[in-house]
Amino acid sequence: MTDPAHLTADDAVDLQEIQAGRPALDAVTHHVRDFAAMMQDLRGDRLPAWMERILADGLPALHSLISGLSRDVDAVTAGPSTPWSSGQVEGQVTRAKLLKRQGFGRANLDFLRKRILLTP
């Protein structure tokens, strides 16, 4: 799950042993690494070609992923092509949900509002 450059020597050897003799696992590993590089480099324009390579390889485990991505390929391609992120908003939504759950059954909306606004 990590970048191969960050593996220890022993872990790199273990990974090579696991992949040896398992061509499907080796292919999946390469596809996942290519996908990670696309996301990290914000190269959404490479996504359609990546999807075609997976379909050409005949890896049924990844075909369901490709069919899901194909449903809205324009949005999926645009996502990793822009430097903008909704991470801050998602973090605030998660925080608000946590505070709401903590007060479930004991607090009303006014108390929740105060906790959201006053809790750092």
C-alpha cells in the first residue's frame, strides 16, 4: 500500500517474492501504482488511457472499478486535474457530525449550535 521507494530492503524482497509467479497480482500492483502517480501528479488527463489498459488486461477485480468510473468519466477526470480540494469542508462536516452524535438524546439544537460554533 505504500510507495515502493519507502519500503525497507526486507519488505522489498518480501514484495518481490509475493509477486513472483502471480502475474495477475503483479499487473494489479502496477495499475494501482500508476493510479497513485496520476492522483499525486494531478494528471486526470491520463485516466481514460489507464482505464483502457485495465480493460485490456482482463483483470475482473478491477473491471467493477472501471465501470463505476465510466459512469461519470468527465467528473472523475476533472477531479484529479485540479489543485482544489474539498478536504477542509469535509473535515468540518465530519466534526459537526461527531458533535451531533455525542449529544444524541441529551441535547437540543441550540446546544449543538453552541458546541459547533464554540468548540475549537
